[in-house]
Amino acid sequence: MLRVGAQRLADAGVASARHDAEALLAHASGLSRTQLLTLGAGDEVPGAAAYSALVEERAARVPLQHLTGRAWFRHLELSVGPGVFVPRPETEIVAGEAVDEALRLLAAGRAPTVVDLGTGSGAIAASVATEARGARVLAVEKDVDAHAWAARNLEGTGVELRLGDLGDAFDDLDGQVDVVVSNPPYIPPDAVPVDPEVRDHDPELALYGGGEDGLDALRAVERTARRLLRPGGLLVIEHADSQGESAPAALLATAAWRDVTDLPDLAHRPRYVRARRVEGSRR
């Protein structure tokens, strides 16, 4: 059964065919992947019909996470589905920057305030809240459907979730925030994703950043962070691997930032820009 499912997915062009087949069979049967691997050739596996249906949906390039209803992110299992951007492994290192800064401030005896702009599923905010306990964490999301997923994932974490636009969020916190982190939309309009899972299923609002270069949303994050952060406060923004020069340039276009550095993901691709707020006007 597993072999047949994996082959069906491979024939459909799914790169992670074996992994996805195992995940779908575990989901359909209620058995762990370890239990599945110990089954004999003649052992009956529950959920065979459901598994076959799931394999066909995955072969049609419905995201695996939509079919299982969950996505792993750092130490978390998140609920995801239609209407919310599925968090990617690349973003884990971005979240890690915010976690590390919050932990540094906690160790120095100060409870930091961390803001996640455009939280989507709530992945970054939840990571900071659970890994840096004692930090005040706030998040904002504009899309109603994504906000509902975030509310589900952030329940019980203590994160303060708001519905609103990242461009004018948290005007009650001007100059009081220690860390601003964001994975904004950043795809340029002429760079439509090739993978059907992304192109056909992730919300457009979470993909396309606006402007000819796809960086309008990043610029909005920069302006909001400029207003929110204390002097010395940390800004971390994810971007596309093609924006390793243009993303930091957007920050350097103002006099608001020092130590502007572009950093790679685990695959050594340009992935996010980091900077600190300098003294000066918040406009």
C-alpha cells in the first residue's frame, strides 16, 4: 500500500513522494510512522480507503499540510489549512533571531516586547512565546481567514493577537518595542511560483509583496518597525533569495538603521535582513 502510494505521488511529480506517502498513511490509519514501518506484508492497515483518497488529492498537488491539517515549525505542531500560508523551514531561522534576542534581554533582567508583523499562522509569534517565556509577544494579521488560524495556534501561548494591517499596527506601542520580526509577502508580480502547492493554494495576500520588486510590504514593515522600536531595538525581516541586495538597500535608504546585515538560510541562500534602530526621528 505504501509503495503504491509513493509511486503514484512520484508519477505526479511530487518530489517528496515517499515521505508524503508515509505521512498520509499515518494520518489515515491513526498509526505512527514507526508503527507503519514495523508492519508485515500481510498485516491489515486501517484507513485504506481514506489513504487512497488522500494520495489522489496529494497527486493533484494539494499541499500535504492541508491534507493532514498540521505543519511542523521549530518545536511546534501548528494547525494549517486553506486560507493560511503554510510556514516554511526557511522561516525557522528568522524566528530564531527573535527568540535569541528575547532570551538575551531576559538574561539581562528585562522582559522584552516582541512584535510579529503579518503573523499568518502565528508560527513566529508562537515560537518566541514558547521559547522565550517571560517576553511580551504581540502579533497582527490582516487576512480574516489567516487570523482565525493564528488564533487557533496562539491559544494558550499568551500572545496578544490583533486583526489589522501591518502598516499601521500597534500605534499604542510607539518607541516601546524591543524586537520586530516579520515574514512579509515578497514575491514580485512577474515571479509566479512554479510549484502548484504554492501557486494554487497559498493565499495571494501572503505571497505577492507589491511593487515592481515585490518589496512594498517589506518597506511597510520597515516604516512600522522604525516607529515601534526603541533605540537599539532589533528588526528581522525575511525576503526572497533574489533580494539579498535590494532588501537591505530598502533599509539603508533611510537613516534609521545601523548594523544592517543580510544573512543566509541553512541552504546558504540570502534569506533575511537584520538591523538595529538608531536614535532619531520615528518618521
